[in-house]
Amino acid sequence: MKIIWTIHAEERQRQWEKKYGIAKQEVENLVSNPEQTVPGDLGVRVAQRKTRNGLLRVPFLEIDMDRKVLTVYWTSKIQKYWKEEKNED
């Protein structure tokens, strides 16, 4: 799988790297192997991982076998975005 970066995503990643040390390789690892993937708007998927007392979120599109990174951001609002799995016990 190839990871394709938009210009916007590269700019946002650089901003988050300055603020929280979120490296490009960390984002690529997340997109390749997300802790969780949730649906976004208009067919977008969002890869996310709990980190730095918050949530790193990477919206992406799947194009053939590749993933196109649309943006990158960190949020402290874990409960808003994290989807807990429901047990049927």
C-alpha cells in the first residue's frame, strides 16, 4: 500500500510536529496500521490512535490499494471520537 500525501496534510503534519512532535513516519504508521478506523463524511475513513493524552486522527481516502492522507490533527476530545466496542454478554 502506498501512502499519498496532499499538500494540506503535509502542512498540517509539520504544524503538529512543531507543537507535539508528531513525525511524518508516525502518521504513515498510523494510516498503515491504525489502532481504530471510523467512518468520516463523504466516504472518508479516519485512522486514529490514542497518544499524548489525546487522539491523533488522520482522515484518508482509499484509492485502489493506496491511502490518500487528507489532513492530520490531534485532539483532546477522546470520548467524542473514540468508538468503544460493544460487548454482547
